[in-house]
Amino acid sequence: MIFDTGIAIKYRQSIDDAFSTILDKGNNFHRFLAGLILESKMLVRVMPVRKINASGLTGLINAGETNDKIASERLSLREALGEVYIAIAEETIDTGGQRGCEGTFIHEGRHAYDFAQTIESFSNADVNPLSIFDPTLYELELEAHKTAGDYMLQVAMEEYLDEGLQLMILGRGEDGACFVDDEGIHCRLRDNYGLTLDGNQGKFASKLLGLEQR
């Protein structure tokens, strides 16, 4: 993982602390994902929310260069992550603190991982065409929300659980225990994103990123 230029020390420290906490408190997949990102050259940006219109945003650093590499190289998952950036809003860290920072990198980190899988599979499409990975926006958001919900349960602190309940990512059973609420997530994707399993699943990852197969 590399930081973009000009990021204030307090934001870099918050991001470093977030990854340390994810490695400490996350499940096996969270730790795998955090480790993979840290070992890669994925770019981290910190920007005002007015520039990204979200708490976090994931995309390609340079789609043209990525397509050139897809056409001429066979990229590993780690190398593919180096084509991706995650931008986190300054306000996410300023107001959400470590919980906000961790949550953003869990959610956006899952997007980065899925984008990297798409890039890797496209770079090997000529020799392995049946292994193309190209999820829809619905599938991308479903996995990111579930990954975030799993993390909230792992940390199990009330502020994390409360946020999950408010966002309909988590539900609470009659015994008081929280769980990842699949129905709540589907409702959230429908109401907040306009996405449904049987209707509008949104664009494929390759179209969102402007990728071309080898």
C-alpha cells in the first residue's frame, strides 16, 4: 500500500491504525484482505468529501495504463491491486474516527479486492476464458456490505453494532444477539442503490472501470 502525496500525518496515522486493528480483530478473510492490500502497491488517497461524494471511493488509477497491462502482461492479484486506488473522505476520519476509517477500508477494500480479481482474470482471459470474474454492481455491493457486517460482529463493540443496525446491515435476534441481516442488506441495496437481484443489477465491474479483455 502506498499513500498519495500531501496526506496529512494525522490521516496517515489513522489509516495505519485502522489496518492494524483489522489485522488484530478481523476474521480470516479480513486479515487476508488487509495483508494483501498492505503488501501491494494499491494507492490510498485522502480527499474532502465534496470531491468524492461518499465516505470512500474505489477506482482505477489510470484505466488506459491498466488496459495496456491487461493486453501485454499476466497480472497477479497483488499486481492487479496496484492498479487500484481507495479514496477516503477527510470527514470520514474527522467525524467517524477509527470506526469510520476501519469501516471504510473494510467496505472499499472488498471493492478493491473484487476489482483486482477482475483485472487479474482479464489479463489471463486468452488462456483461461472460463475463469473471467466480472461481477455486477449488485454483487459488488452485496459482498462489500456482508464483509462490513462480518467485521462489525467481529469487533462486537456497541458503537459498531449500533451502526450496523442503523444501516440495516445487522439485525438483532430475540436473544439479543446480532447477525448479518441478508434481508436488510437487500432492502438497503434496493432503496439506497436502486439495485435488485431479479431486476436492475447495475453495470458489470469491467464497464464501471472501463476494462477490456485481453
